Amino acid sequence: MPLHIYNSLSRQKEQFTPLHPGTVTIYVCGPTVYDHAHLGHAKSYVSFDVIVKWIRHLGYTVKYIQNITDVGHLTDDADEGEDKIAKRARLEKTDPMEIAQYYTRSYYEDMDRLGVDRPNIAPTATGHIPEQIALIQKLIATNHAYEVNGNVYFSVSSFPEYGRLSGRTDQEAQQSGGRVESRSEKRHPADFALWKKAEPGHLMKWDSPWSTGYPGWHAECSAMAMKYLGETIDIHGGGMENKFPHHECEIAQSEAATGKPYVRYWMHNNMVTVNGTKMGKSLKNSVNLKDLFQTIPPVVIRFFILQSHYRSPLDFSETAIRASQTGLEKLQETLNVLNSADPGTGDLETEAFEQRFIDAMNDDFNTPVAISVLFDLARAVNAAMNGKKGLSEGALKACRKFFESFGHHVLGIMQTGDTVKENRAGTSGKTLEVVIGILLQLRDKARLEKNFELSDQIRDRLADAGVTLKDARDGTEWSISK
């Protein structure tokens, strides 16, 4: 079957046809970089990593954009509150750009360890202020936006289709717009900010025709998506929590500016729960990836994520993650046996398995079913290898190719060839975590005893070995130079 994608806009699966034959444009909302990445980030970006990998596997050229939000995302996700990055900078008594740079590096370190490919372009909001200003000017010129006291708002009433993605009625949008104290200068409670005038002392600000200030959260994605992918893009992805208001606002401002459809296929991944409870920093159950990597190999986390469909919720528990680790180890053992086996005379056809895998992935990227096909082939391989005939050279090659193509290149969960050697996701990685942890404890002890010579020596020797330390308020963090 051809590739079908569940389109959040139409609320049904649709056969995928790119706007331009042979080329697929994809934009996925990236992180707001004010803290370390958590399991929710992993769920989203591992899912879209496999989506991109599969589309490329089908032979398309993919232009994949994933932004970095480093300004404008306020603490209440609407038009009030403090900029999340500026707030973190204030708490840590440093500059907002240092916060953004530090946590951007941290994010990519975690994604690299999860086997997530870098996007073709990773634009930042602060790097595209002129494009956002130009978009806002166009909206004002076409009467879709208005300026009041240095602030610019999008007029929701000027775009009758506002709400079609999230399914919110006009009344619900009003209520959402008024869930915080609405600015009296707004014409309508649901109108959203395109540009905000900076308050005194606000560090992240730029000159504009309306005031010295900063762009609203929603403006960045429209400006950057259309700059790099055109006025109409094939696929736009993100978490379900972004449907409203973020993606709803993107549609309104983009289509109001161009008069063209903004996105052809909207894709949204579901949330992560922890022992059945929604994960969130406010609930104090957010699972930090760096903490998780201390005890769980990153490839196991990737496998755990892909065992659920991207549109299904993912419930994290120690029991579930350990079960995933056991299952993945069994798959890997089968491939290891295949790689070291001597040819026999037995046969094993892989065509039916391949078709089942392809059909699963073409059915809205159904990774749980695709993984079940890997297990089915592994059982067939084990049965054949335990038999008297073993597997012929041709059968061994076909089975190896299956696992390498689908298990490694598409799903990114199996180690083949050179990847079987030392990998931080394996035993050597766990050992490294433990050894560095011991050295950090010794360094902390030396600092408490005011033995700064020894403390600095540990830091410098680790740096020579490629391990960078950063002393933070809640402890010392480390990373390995690439």
C-alpha cells in the first residue's frame, strides 16, 4: 500500500502526495531551550526522526526544518507572563543567550545519544527577527493585524477559519484568550500577540516599526517555515499540546499573509505519562533524559518510545522500560548470531516479512506493528538456526539485510557492522557513567575540603580526555566533546 498519513486537520488518514514530486518538505516545532530535554521531547523527536527516515527510505528527498525557540515563549504559553528563557537567566543570574546556547547544546547531546538525525536546517527565533517583522508588516497592511501602544495583535475575527485545526469554537477561543487577565487594548480576547513591547529591564529586545520589543511565540515558526520551505509545506509536526494555540495561530497568520494553504498534512504526537499520570514540571514528575541515561541505555529508550504509536500516549514506568530492554536485547542477540553464523543449507524467505514491515510503516508510520515484524522474523531465524540445516548463505544475507535496513537504518534500534563496537548505549556506556560519577564525587569532596588544586586537576584531566564539566546550582553536569 502507498504511504498514508493521519492528517490532524481532516481527522482522517490520507494518501500522501507531496506538493512537488520527489521532494518532501517537513517542519517540526523544536524545543524552547530553557532546561534540559525530558522524555516528552524524546517521544516527539524520536517519532519524527523515524518518520523522516522512512520517507527518505521510500526514495524522497526530504528537506527537514526543526527550529530552536530562544525568545518569545512566555510562561503561560499565551500573551502574558515572563519569557521562559529570560526567567531562567534571572534565576541563574546570567544572560538569556547563555541559557539558550547552553541548553541548545544539551538538547543536541541528548538527541545524538538517542540516534536522532540532525535536521537539514535548525533556525533560531533570534536569528530571524527581520523575517518576523516583515510577516507582521504584511498582516498589518492587509488588516489582519493592528498595533496598540507598541504591541501588535492578530485579529482573529479577520480569519473566519480560526479554530479548524483544534476544533475550538469561537466562544472557546475567547475563553482561552481570557484565561489570564486580558489586555484591555486587545479588540478581542482571542486576539494573539505578534509583537510585544519590551518592559523596562527586558534584555531580549529588538527595534521594530512599532516599538523596541520582541516577537510573539507564534510568529517565528510561520516566518521560518515559509522562508526555507515555501508558502505551502507538505508536513508540519509537533506535540498535541501545540494544536492550540500555537499551530492554530500559525495557520491563521500564514494563510492570512499569503492567501494560500499553509500546511497540507498536520501531524501531532501524543503525550508521555508517568505511571499513568500526565508528565509535567509542575507535577514534579518530569523525567530528565540525562538522569534517565544514567541507568538506561539511550537505544533502549528509543526502542521503548517506538513500541507505542506516535499518536498514542506513552506511559513510562520502570517495569515497562526494563521489559523493553529485555526485548531489544533478544532482537540484538538474534542479529549477532546471524552475523557470526556459518552457512548451512536451510532456507528462509524474507519477502513476506518485508511486505508486512512496509505496510505497517506506510500505515501512518505504525512502528509497534513494524517492530512486531522484527520479532516474528527473529523467531523464525532462531528456529532455523537451532535446526539441523541452519541457514544457507543466501538466507543469512537476506536476514542480515532485513535487520540492517529496517532495524538499523529505519528504526535506529539495532546495531550492525561498525555500530556493534563500543557504544555508549551499551555496557561500556554504563561503565563510563559510573566512572565519571566517582570522579565527580571525589572532586566535590576536594572542593569541600578546599583542596582546589586537586579539584582543578580532576577537571583538567577530564577535559583532556574530552569530558567537559559545567558547575550548576543543582550539581555538576558533564558532556563528551564530539
